[in-house]
Amino acid sequence: MNLLLIGIASYYSIAGCLGCSSSFTMANGQRLDDTKMTIALTPANFRTYKNKFVDITNMKNGKTVRAKVTDTGGFGRYKRVADLSLATKNAIGCSDLCKVKIVLAN
């Protein structure tokens, strides 16, 4: 297991995206899609893991999903390790914030 991060994750969506471009273009050039399993990491982690897949586990209920690293954000200033897409958040049963474990997918 290649552990990347453990900490609090928030989520973002087209309906509520602080700092998103008006076209909702993510850092990898694709458009944000609330139905896709994606994740935003801090700029340093994004550069390393851009377009790679990670497994994200909700530490409260154990649910895990695989998501693609597609974006970066300023959530680190709020002491959060990642932003989850709406689909990713819902798939692992997170509320607005949840404690997650993020590992590089095999």
C-alpha cells in the first residue's frame, strides 16, 4: 500500500465550487463533472499524481472508491487534504466533511 494522505476531505461540485473557473475547467484541462469519480489534491501532490488513480476510504464507515486525480485547490489553508467530486463523496458516504485515507491505486 502506498499511503499518500490521511485527513479531512471536503467536496466540490458545479453547484458549489469556490475558486473554480467559470467554465469549471480542472487543472488537468478536463471539465468538472459531478458524476465522475475524481479528486483534487494540493498543488504539490497534484503535480506528482496528476491523472493517476487513488483509492479513497471513508475512515468512519470503511467504504472505498477509486478516483482519478484531476484537480488542485486551495483547501490546504483549511487544513483539508483533498476535495472530492460529488460522485466520489456520495460513493463513500461522506457528509460535507469526512476523514479519509488516500492511497495510490495499484
